[in-house]
Amino acid sequence: MRRLSGLMPDSPARAAPAANAAAPANYLDLYGLSKPPFGDSESYILFASHRRSFELLIDHMVNGNGLVVLCGESGIGKTRTLRASGDVAGESGVRTIKVSRPPNGRLDLTQFVAALLSQSDPELPAADTIETMLRPPHKALLIDDIDLLPPDCVHLIAQMLRPSSGPGGLAIVATSTADIAADTGRPELVELARQARNSVRLPRIGPAEARQYIERSLWVAGGTTRRLIAPDALKLVVARAGGLPDGINRWMEAAFTAGFARGDPAITVKTIAAATGPAGQRPAPAGSGRWAAAARVFQGFALGLLVIGATAFLYKGLRHHWQPEQGAAPPPPAVPAAPIEAAPAPPPPPQPVTQPAAPPPAAKPAESLAPDLMAAVMRRGEQSLSLGDIAAARLLFRHAADAGNARAAVAMGKTYDPDYLTASPAQSERPDLGLAAEWYRRAVALGDPQAADLLKRMEGRLPDTKR
């Protein structure tokens, strides 16, 4: 049959490429995302591993009195859980009062009382503040990072824990990264822990929950894991994050930044290696511990048999070599030969003394990352440091320093240097003079001209045993 012309072309027409298409300005443009998918401090995801803790907090805010401490390691999501549970309790009719320290500082007693009373009268005496908090209606006080509060604020909280005689009362939920019951340097926190009714700990999330979290975060931002991240790269991120939601945020943000710098159409294992270092050993599959232990036992048994067999073989061979045959005469005893005195050798002629040549100065090792990727990693690390996220900054600076960047080694040292921590948003981070000096030494070895002065200043403050 003859096909009528003009009804259907033999092959679909190809769209002409857009002329002068603008290059992507960031990884959102490159990967087609509407917003950064990870690190949103306002959103909250209730993981199955955290559901029981979440329900206990809400029940205490609505029906309980006294103190409950929400514990967990840094990056597990204590702050988001506290806020989300307080929002649910507030929807149930409970008046919730949220107290949190500013991003780059700590609360003093005046600021703490002002937060309790909603700025009504921050100069109110402590006794009146307590009466105001305990009188009806029932209230829930949410305190973030109670381990960072000064002693006078902790004493005020302890006084508010006395039982209420009326229908009001106060339910307090406080988060803490440190174990306040074992903090011998803060006796007021130890005493407060004794008055706590309960301690709720947030566990790490499992691998399946971590994958679901990544998939959901990408979907909300307009992407999918199938399009944006390879399966082996997804497994690597889940393994390296170690069950910490904030760890997932940092790893994925670093991977997207490296992917944009490299121009990768999707996140692969090579992308993650370029952002955060080469992949380490793969995690052992579930149930492999028993087989590994059995293999070690078998290897030890086989090694023992090998040693015993080799010993027996050597013993038999030596015995046959040294034992005389039946009826053979024993060998005559060896007579030591008289020593022959050698004539004294003439002294060697004097050699001209030459000064050893000075070793050439050590050359700075070449950087192993591409310049554009190195610049992207350093820029992202400086942005994280300016926001007070010192853990993410150290992750990026360490990767750049391992790749031979001297400026990154100096930046790592400053994240432990007290002179720079006090002037940065990460004021709550504890300084470490020894680690600061160690990173400054590394920067000197990498050829930074200013690191020597920083190292000299830091070594002058170190004890003699650590220099």
C-alpha cells in the first residue's frame, strides 16, 4: 500500500540544539533540582527508629511533670525531634516554651529568663520566675543543648522541678549530646540528672531508613535516586554516614558539589571519592561475622599444623645428619688450627676533607585534585565554617589537605586554634592546641609561607611534653 505523503514522516524530527545555552550556575541547575535537597533545618522526618522516643516526648509534654533528657550523639537529630514533638504537643493545647542558644553564642541568665517569660519582664526575680512557670495552665519547656547552659541557668531549672500543688505544672524536655550524669566537671548537671524522671536516647537509623531518607529528600527537591545517584554510590554514602542523618546531609552535599565541579551527569563512586577521599573497605555483609571468625580459627589451626610439621622435619633431618651410622667409627675431634698473625696493613693515605653538600629544599608536593574541584571544595569548606558547621568544614578541608593543598592544612589548624574559634560562629567548639600545631606543621611541610609563624605561636603555648 502506498502511504499518503505529508501524514507521517519516516523518522521523528530532531530538535535543534539551543544556541548559546547558558552553563549551569550551580549543582541545582546541573541536576535539575528546585532547592538544596539536604540540610534543611526546618523539615522533620520521623524515622521508624525514632518513633518510640518521639511518642514518649509528646506524652511527657502533654501529661507529665518534671525533667526528661533527650540524649544522642551529634548529628542524630535531637534538635529537630525536640521541635517537632513540641509542635505536636502545642496542637494538643499545651503551651510550649522553646529555649535555644543563638547560633554563634551561649545564653546567659538574663537571656534565659527573657526566653522563659516571652520578653515580658526579664528582670523578674528568680522566685517570681519560678512561680510564673509553675502556675496554671500546664506548660512544656523545651531546652536545646542543656549541657551548654551556664551554672546559674542550670540552678534555676533545678528549682523549677519542684512538684506543683495546683492543676498547672511544668514538663521539661532538654537535649544533651554529653552524658550530664557523668560530667564530673559540672556538678550542677550531675545533680540535675539525678532529678530527671527519664532519659530518652535517639538511636542511629538503619541502612533502609537512610536510603529512604535520601530518596525522599531528592524527590521533594524534584529529583530521583535512579536519575541522580548510582546504586553503588548510594550504598557508599549510607555506609559512610554511619546512621547519622546529618552525616548523610554532609556527604550528599559534598558529593553534589564535587559533581558540579567535575561536570558529572550523576553521582558515582568516583564523584564521592573526588569529594571526600578514596573509598575505604566495603562494609561486611550481615551475618559475615560468624564466617570470618570461623575462617580465622581454621587459618590458625592450619598454621599450627604447618609449624609442627616443619619442626618435625627439621628435627629428623638434623638428627640423621649428626647421629653416626651403626658400627661406624666416630669422627676424630677437630683440632683448632693455630692462628696466623697477619702483617699490619699500612695506614691509608689521608683523604681531603670535603663538606657534605646541603640537601636541596623539599619541593611542595603537587596537588592531586583538579584546580576547579579544589577551588570548589575549599569554597564549600569556608562557607560551612562561616555558618558554624565546623564538622562539615573539617571534612572538606581535610580532603583538600590530603590532596596537597597547604591553605587547607592552615584552615584545618585554625578550626582547632582558640584564637580563631573565639572569633568564628563555632564558638562552642572546644579548641585543641596539639591538633592545631600538628596541622600547622603539615602546612609548613606543604610550603605555606605563613604557617611557620602560626606554628611558632602555637608551640609556645603547648606544654613541654607535647612539643
